[in-house]
Amino acid sequence: MRLGSRKFSIAGLAVVVGTLAMLLSACGSTSTAGTGKAPPDKQIFKPLDSGANNGDLDTFDPAVIQFGFDYDKAQLIFPSLIALGDDLKPYDNAAQSHDVSSDGLTWTFHLRSGMQWSDGTPIDATTFAYSINRALDPCLASGVAGYLYNIKGAADYNASKCPAGATAATDTLIGKSIVVADPQTLKLTLEAPAAYFLGTLSYPTSWAVPKKLIDQYGQTKWTDHLIDNGGFGGSLYKLTVWDHAGHLAMVANDKYWGTKPIVQKIQWTLYKDINTLWADYKSGVGDLGYFPAAELATAKALKGSTEIETPALTVHYLRVNWALAPFDDVRVRNAFSLAMDRKAMATNVAKGLAAPTIHMVIKGLPGYNPDLKNSAGDSGDAALTANVAKAQELAKAYAADKCGGDMSKCTPVVYTYANGSSTQLLRAQVLQQEWQTAFPGWPITLQGLDRSVELKTFSKLQLGYDGWGADYPDPQDFMTLLWAKDAAYNQSAVNIPEADTLMKGADVSNDAAGRLTQYQKAEQLMLDQGAFMAYDQPLSTYVTRNTISGWHYANTITVALPTWQSFYVKA
């Protein structure tokens, strides 16, 4: 998923996998007597957060969620068939169990009985069938429908034409590849086997949504009514406040069918920038906060708080647009990448806590390739410092062909970074200086955009910051989903046919080792052709008050549902 929250911050280490148990029961107690926990009326959690949309969520609609910032909130309202635990393994959530046919094509999910929304409306196989089909509906035009393309006919259905003036297509996959066998049984038929399919079902596009509200208020306005009549939800909590002005609140859902959370209320304050958030946290506001990289020492020393660093399956990279000059030429793409001193950025921008990388399939993922080479043929530590000589060789060759031999006459470059972060601005300034030093005279300027604006204009940007966090721990999530020619997330016109063939072959392969080798070969082709400019694998850093016990991020930099169920406020 895209990195919308400022909690994706400054450092990267090899991933250490958590081990939290993921057993769910049909009921749970919030009694705290004699446990060291505060009583239920004191179980109130007040996190501070800053994200992708200028102090608000981008959306609460699971069918269109792209940011981890939104994911973490929405999972507490909308139930999933499958969820990821702290160990990043998929487990049955609203599904009590599942089985798969011997050919790997038919997946049958046996749902828990008695599930319902907070208004008493049942949640059953029909609910999930509707929700999955809706995420694929061409009239909804979700930018994340691709997570469901494993389902037979899904890609063609999603690409079909929405009838003029319609809010939903008349055609449907329900009864075809999405089948409700009975109220507690859902069958999904795939186009081809997919080793990572359960992981894709943990993504919000498969979460249940309330048809009743959508029918009543429409495809785009229904989420505005989640707070009506005391709040609404079908997972751990009900949403009670969402004022689009920085305040979000939830209360425990008494109709929730699983292990009930100990914390009874969550009251978020959402900020437009991390510096204001951090100033408030230091003054005593809130139970959870984030801080700029330059404030790491202050965060570590802050009394009454604990600074936490979570290794992340996350990569920061520069998105380079193949459709726009000068980056329509592989020499320029590789020149700008080779001129980057990733190791120096880790020291000077990330304050010595970053792990520089050239990888898209990062450390901690199956298929990580320690022998991956950059376009100059360097690997390992040698690939992490700038190769200015090779960068200049490539840039001069391009300038001779396209700019009359004068770099000052080459197409100006605009680097776009995300507003609201001093770290982002500093990195942009460092990159600008590195490029201007390597390519004297080349016009290179900076522009800052709000993350939501940048997201909507990727196809128009030459060169800009981007980042990706694991939806599920498989190379497909970092390769095919992002860089295949027809991938919805490929908004920079990357087109490497040989890599596409390798990735799509790996996607359907049952050969566990062989498919990883295919992804590695595809990744090398991407480095050779300058598909992206990865620069570090970050660590999530945050602070919590010492009154909060057990709240933490998983390595996907989202909070696993079992953590939401078990953390608490101390007595």
C-alpha cells in the first residue's frame, strides 16, 4: 500500500518477524479487575497522527483505500474474511475456515455464524460477495481493484464500460466466479493458481461494506453517514466522530462477534504536518505520536514515554516517468540514479538510522537478491554510493544527442516531494545538490505537493518521491502489482515486456523457489532499464506514553487486529 502516514519515517533494518498469537474466539470480556489495567471507563486511547490528506483521511471506503493511514482506521470498522497477524501470516477472521481445490482454483470460505453490523443487519456470504463485486464494479472505478484480479473474469469486468449515468454496472461476477453457496459459504474461482491469494484478501477491497447504507446514500456519500445514530461498525469498533477537521473517534462495538477489545474508546487527532503533531505530544497531548528525524534524540529522552522503532517491509523510491522527457531515455534515468549517494542520505538525512538500498524486493521479503546490480554493474555496498563518473558519462551522451552537447539546454527537471515533512524537504535539497553537481548547468528545481494531490497527478510528474509498504509479504506485491505494464499502480509508463513475462509467470507458479528466481530476474531488468530509483528501507519510529501497554506496529506498518484486541491502558 502507499505510504500515506508520516510514521513511515527514517530508518531501515532487516525485518524481524513478530510472533503474536492470532487466535480469535466468539466472545470476549473487558473486565480488568486485578489485571493492572484501568477500569473500562478509563480505557480511552488518544493517538495523534498525520497522514496523506492534509489532516484528514483520504477515504473510509474499503473499496478505494490506498494508504496505510486509512487502512489502520478502517479495519476497526469493516470486517475482513482474512487478516494478517503480527507474524504477517494470513488467518481466518470473519471466515471461520477455508479450503482450496486440488487445482488451486476454487477457494471456499466458511463464515462465522451470527455476525452482524452494529444496527443488527446480518453480515454473511452475501455481504462479502456484494462487497468484493462492488470493488470491481467499473462504475466505482476503484484505483485498487487490481488486488482482486486473481478472481476469474475480474480484470475484464473491471475494465468494462460503465453504463451512461449509472452508479453500478448491470453485469456482475456474483453467481459466476463469486458464488454464495449458502449464507455461511462463499466460493471464489480464480483465473490461475496464486500462492499469495490469501494475502490479497487481507487488503481492504475484500472487506465487508454495508449495502444498506450504500443503497440509501449512494456510492460516494455513504461513508459520511457512518457516524449517524450513535455510530456504525461491523468490526471491533463503531465510528462516532469524523468531522473532516482533524477529529476521529470510535467506541467499542457491542455487536462485534470476535474477541472484544479492552480499550473502549479511541479518539484520534489528525494533523496537517508532523511538526505540529510533535509539538503537541511533547506538551503532553495524546498517548501516541510521531516525530521528525531530527528529533530522534529528544524522542528517546522524553520522560513518561517510550520511543519505539519497528523494522518495516517498506521501501522509499523515486518514481521516474518514462513518458516525459528527459526520462523517456534510459541513459537519463540511470544517470540520475547513479548520481545519488544513498549511503550519504542515510547518514545526513535519516540521521544515521537508514538502511540504504537499490532494491524493490527488499530485505525481509522472500526473493531478496543480495547480488542485485545497479546499471553500472555494482552490487552490495558499492551500489550504495554515487558513481558520478558513470552518471556523467551517460548524461553527456544524452546531451550530445538531444541537447546540442549543452546540459543547460536539456529539458528542465522538476523533482516533486511531499509537503508536511522537514525530512522530505531536506532529502529533496540533498538530491538537487547531488544532481546539479553531477550535471552542471542542467535546470533542476523542486516542488512540494500535498500527498493527496501528488497521488492524483503521478502520470503528469517527471520525477517524484514515492513509497510502498507490504500489503502481504510476497514479491508480487512489490513487483507485478506496481510495475507490470497493465498494473493500475504503474502510473509512470514503465514498460519492460521481458520483465512482465517473468513476473506474470511467477504470479501463477506453484514452484516456490522457481517463482522467486523469476521475480529476481525481473527486478534486475528493472534496474537495468531504470524503472525506479529505490534509496532506503525505512524504520517506523514513534512514541507512546508509558500508560499504554501492548500497542505496536507489525512489520507491514499497520497494526494487526489481535494487537487492537489485546492492548490496554494501565491502571
